[in-house]
Amino acid sequence: MAKIIEEFKDFAFKGNVMDMAVGVIIGGAFGKIVSSIVADLIMPLVAAIWSVNVADLKIELKPGVPEVLNEAGEVVTEAIEPVTWNYGAFCQNVLDFFIIAICLFFIVKAIAKASALRKKKEAEEAAAAPAPEPTKEEVLLTEIRDLLKEKK
């Protein structure tokens, strides 16, 4: 049992799992922000331009029935809600998805560019770095080699 607990701790607290957990949490918060941008900023503009709220668009497939009361005010027949096809809510979610996808595209692109610039800078620094000075042993061995060459 102790071995299983130890394996679980190794798994749960590895960097990749923790990084993924942080990414999921930040992604959820990011999704809420984008949904708010769409619902609170973009869609009111669309509604003002088209004079319709996209999320409320629907097709009534079966009409509803109102509640029927008798003279005493008692319910004789319960009300039946209309059956609707809410394609406006679907359109709203598709728009949310595309905005999130566009934002993530630009974020990934910016991270890739920053990574490429960092690698380029590291390569330039490595190329510009002077060759390290030889150690005392290398200098001594070089002198011995040169002396042996002179004797031949």
C-alpha cells in the first residue's frame, strides 16, 4: 500500500501534472472572460445593428398550451411549454468558440515567437563567447608536444 501511495505522490506532484492543472484553471478563467466579451460587448452590438438578440433566436416546433382554470380558479389543464429549436444559443456558442480559438492562436504565436527570439539570442551569445583559455595541464602538454617535435 505504501508503494502505491508513493507512486501516486510521484505522479501527482510531477511538474507536468501541476503545469497541466494550472493550465486548466487558467483556461477556465480565460473561457469565462471570452464568454463575457462575447455576451456583454460583442452581442449587444450585433443586437443593436440587427435589432435582434442572437441568443434568443429559435424556431417553435410545437406551440405551447396555456393553463386552463375553472370558475373557482383551480387548474383544470396544466400549461405546456412550447417545444423550440434554440439555434441562437448554438450560434452564440460557436461565436464564443471562434473568439477563443483566435485568441489562443495569437497567444501560441506570440509564445513561439518569443521562444524563437530567445533561442536566437542564446545562439548569438554562444557564438560570440570567446573560447575558454586552456587549463594549466593543456598548456603543459602543448609545451611537451612542441619539445618532442623539436627533437625529431
